[in-house]
Amino acid sequence: MAARKKPGPPPPHRKNGLSSAVHEPGAVHRVNGKHGVLGKRATASRKPANQMTAMEKLEMVKKGVTKTELEVLKEKAGLDYDTLAQGLSTARATLINIKGEDTFNFAVSEKIVGLEDIYSYGYEVFGDKDRFNQWMFRQNAALGNYTPFELVNNQFGREEVKSLIGRIDYGVYA
């Protein structure tokens, strides 16, 4: 009778080319050179995040956001790593240690897509990138005298800021 082989650890789950590590805090994965949130797709073939459906955003998050794509948002918004880390509610080292086409894990990618959603909507409504970037750091009575940027570090704050931008768009700003 042949000896039974002891079962080893199960192979990592793979779906859409991603390993199970994407759900671990601080995990990094690569996605066969595909671009997600900003990068090359953003320039010509991708609509702004605020015009995407929830399913399109979900697919971007599943693929992961690359460091290159984050850099585009960082420069466009005029943010440094300390400020960006605060707005994404993540460690500065997490943002800095990822290189080139390596991608952020699911949780960080989701926050980046959420922040890009707000910025793209704000640029559309304000019609001026610099004016919107300044607005994000001004205290706002409609937000309890917080700056919009102080609230974007979590889902509820991002929703509130986006709602306020919508009220400004429709002239219902109070």
C-alpha cells in the first residue's frame, strides 16, 4: 500500500491574475503590466473616475492601483506624500515603498480610487484645477468647519465631500 502524501498548504487563490496577498495589509501585487486608476489609460481611453459606474471602479480596484498611477494623482492634486498619506489614511512608507508598476493592495487602491473620484468631480464642477485644489484645504461651514481634505480619509467623509461638491454643482450650496 502506497503511503499517503500529507496535504500541504493550499495554493494561493488566484482570480484575475491576483494572489491572495492582495487582501493582506501592506501587500503588493503586480498585474501583468495593466494600468488602473490614472496612468496610461487615464490620458486617452479612460473616462474620469467620477463618470465611471460603481462596477468600473470596482474592476479598477481589483486590478490594483500602481505607484505610477498614484504619482499622477499626487502631482495633479499638488499633494506631498505626508498629506496624501493622511488623506488615504495609510502610512507614508506604504506609499513610498511601492515602486513603478507594482500595485497597492485592495484597501489602499480603493481609497486612491475614492480620492481620484472626488478630485475628478471637483475639477469638473469648479472648472479650474488650482481653484479646486485650494478649496480642498479651506475650512467649510457646510462641513462643520473642517476642510474637505480633513474628511476624505474615510468612506463617510468622502461621501460628504462629494455630496457638497454636488450641491455646489447644482447651486444648492449652504
